[in-house]
Amino acid sequence: MKKVGAEKRRNIDFSGAVRGPVVRPALGKTKISIRLDNTVLEYFREMVDRAGGGNYQTLINDALLEHISRRSTLEDLRQVVREELAPYGAAPSSKHAGSRSSHRGNSGR
């Protein structure tokens, strides 16, 4: 069997070549390298398989956008509640107001 090796020299003219990606990313998109848990990748890849095709990276992006939107809405709601309670003397707290463990005297109730 003949062993195939790389050619030592090839006459390729790179004088007109341009550095950079072969396919430019869509406007508003940035190519990055990120480390995700295998469980996360498996979940989104399985979602794509069950749907009959698609792009798992798009699903991850959509999930992250939804998370940002939800967090933004939650922060807006908290701000409105603070503003509405301010006239009643409710002082903003640096701790989570909804946490029962931060309240005293709740044991046995």
C-alpha cells in the first residue's frame, strides 16, 4: 500500500488573498468560543433532533435572549413596586425582602 504524504511545495499564488473569515457573520452577531456543560449541549441538540432539524446554537441564543428579557421585566416590576410603596414609608432593602430566613420571629408560625 502506497503511503500518502503532504506535497512539499505547491505553486499557489496567495498575493490576492484577504485575511479573515470565509463567511461573514450576520449583522449583530459575533463569533465566540464558549465552554458549556455537556448536559446543556445534549439538551439543545436533542431538542433540534426532536424538531426534525434546525440549529442548536440558535436555540441556545433564543434561550439566553428570553432569560435577559425575563430578568429585565422582573427588574422593571421591582422598581415599580418600590416606587409605589415609597409613600407608605417602605424603605428599600439590600436583602431579599421575600426571603423568610431573613425575617426574625418566623419560627413556629
